[in-house]
Amino acid sequence: MTNNKQMLLGLGFTGTFGTNGKAWMSEDVDIRTYPDIEADIRYAQMAEKGKFQFIFIGDFPGAVPNDNRDVPGMTLEPIITSTAILRATKHIGVANTVHTQWNTPYTVARQFKGLDLMSGGRIAWNAVTGSSPQVAENFGVTLLDRQARYESHYEFVEMVQHFWGTWGKDALKADKTRGVFADYNQVKKVYLNGRYHQANGALPMPPSPQGQPVIFHSGGSPASIAFAGRYANAMIGEVWTIEQGIETRNALRQAAIDAGRNPDEIKFIAGLMPVVADSKRKALDRHAKFMDESLVYQRVQHISMVLGIRLSPADLEKPIPHELLDRVEIDAYSDPRIENVLKVAREGWSLRDIIYHSVIDYHPVTLGEAKETADHLSEWFEAGAADGFWIIPDVFETDLARFVDEVVPILQERGVFHKDYEGNTLREHLGVPYQYGLDERLK
């Protein structure tokens, strides 16, 4: 249970107008300038107004949408975007995705330590391997197989942390009387020669107020959980029920223990796609604007497959009969979203409205008044299914604004979310300890 603590909140950020690829079509969005870094900054400031602890920036380099109506994600390079955001905010942290398959340890170490110093200790690196062959081709890289990717990934991250710690904590003197700027005997070079990466030298940059950047990881596979338990302070995950959240969080904490760490030093962050409106019907109707009929038909087939029930577009305006729902069997091979499909279907909604509930989306969805979303967050948090949540709104202008103005005050009133920033660094926001260099406890 986590009742004696407060939840963390982060904004899932795509560098466009919202999580939905068709968010640009919303009447609330000004699309005259694209890409628009000023809009990105405004959304970050909106999240900071809501006292979010962090922004999570994903990255899909060079990915071109298949649908002419969709906006590409992260048009601007994330380092550029996060630099602008950090300069225009005072408190909120930024977790920035950079893949290890098409970068070098020294470059990543230098970029993130620079951002950490510039921001006063508010940056995190979402360290992921990268798994898309198409994206790898953009960088002229041949993607390694899964096992080799993770072997390379471990090696890469340890090299980055070695570089982060090469400047001694007390090396900076800035003594004008003696004419000594720094004691460079405390700047220790590292000689790193691994199977996949080689890098020798030093990073002549002092520690930030939080020591070095926080490490995030996004994933959920056993390999991801093992990696996060060893190196990360937060893992961004995809779970659809409280039970799955508890299982994933417990596995993550056990992975930290197995690596020789305190499990409280790593936070599990579950996703939520909230649509806040004056009623459930209005929320469904607004969410439906971003689903055209071709997508609806695709999801009819998907729900049919998930439930093992024969459904067609002819069934869209009718509820799924209870006698069919009662025959659905759940086993270890069932789609993990099946319980949410059944829950909504048993409430008597039409098949079309079941689809509008996004029951088979990437994350759980809440639709309706602010209390609906607050209740979901509180229930999951108090059950120990997550330490926090990354909020993934359809449209930032509408859905993020309503979340900040309507949901956050309810959470604060309940005492499950803080009322203001208690510290200055991202580590303080997350409640994780200072770190400088590679963790000496790692087994």
C-alpha cells in the first residue's frame, strides 16, 4: 500500500498538439505554425501550473504516418525541445528519450549532463534500446537482435554513468586569490572498452545539484524490468488493470532488490488517457471525433478477436448480448485488455460506444467528469498499482487544461497529490536519492 505517500504525475509529450494524431483538427488548436515550439512551451507551463513532477518526451525519429490526417510525433529533436522547455520553466523536470542503438555514450553523457547543469538538476534520460529497423536505417545502423541489443544497452548506460562521474565532486575551486579554477587531478579519465562500445577520456563538467541526470526506462517486458531495476529511478509502463499494475510494480521492486538497490528508489509510472467533460456522453462524443469509421471498423474486428465473439459493423449500434459476454473465457493467453472490454460491455453500452471508451487502446481511458479521473488515479495509487501516472491527453489545449484545472484540485484535496514543489531538482520531485557516477551497490 502507498497511502502514506503522494502520487507522481507526468505529462506524456509528443511534440505536437496532443497524443492523438488528429488533435490538430480540434477547434481549440491553432495550426498556423507547425512545428510550434511556443505551443510546446505553453503545454509544459500548463503542466507546471498543475504541479506535475515531470514531462515525458518520447521519440520516433523520422517516422512518417500512414494516414494523411495524422501529425508526425516529435517533429523537433527531443534535446532541442527539452532545452527550450527547461529554459521556460522553473520547477518541472523533463525525461527525454534517446536511444542507445544509434548514438554514442560520450555524446549522450555530454548532452544530458549539460542539460542537467543548465536546468539546475531537472533532466532525466529515458534510456531505451530502440527496436525499429526503419528508424535504425535513418541513422545508417543495422539493428541488433534482442539479446544483443540489451547487452549493448547495459554497456552503453554504464559508460554514460562513468562519464557523468569523471569530474571529482570537489574539483571546482574557483579560487581567485590563489588563481586556481579547478583541481584537475580530481578529474579522472575512464578507459572503457566493451564488446559493443569503446570510449576513453573524461567529461570535464561538474555535478549538478542532483549529481547527475535521473534515468527513466519505458517498457514492460522481463528484460525491460530487469534493466530498470538495475539502473532506473522510474519506469514508464503499460498496464490495463489494478492487478496488472500491482504485479508489474512488485516485479520492478524485486528487480531493484536483486540488483542490490533499495526498491523505494524506483517508481512505477502507469499511463492514463483522460477525457474530462461535463458528462460521460459529452466525453465520449469528443473522444469520438478522433475516430473515423475505418478505425471503428478495425476495432470491431479487434474486440471480436479479444472476446472470441463474432461481431461485425452491423452490430455497432447495439449492446453485446449478456449471454455472449457470459461465455467469454479468460486465460493466461488472453489479451490483457479483455477485462476492461468486458467491464464496459456489461454496462450496456452499444458496441460503437464501447469502442469510443478506447477499451483496447494503449492505456486505460477515463471519460466524464473530473471526479471519474480522480477516482481512477486514487484507486490505483492507494492499491499500490502505481507510484504515479503519466497523463496522455487527446488534445493538450482542451484535455490537459481541464485535467489541471479540475482533476488536480480534487487529488490535492484528498491528500494524494502535493500542493506545491517541495524541492528544486527532479530527484527531489521523485523522492529518489542523489547519485553521481555508477552506483557502487550494483551486483
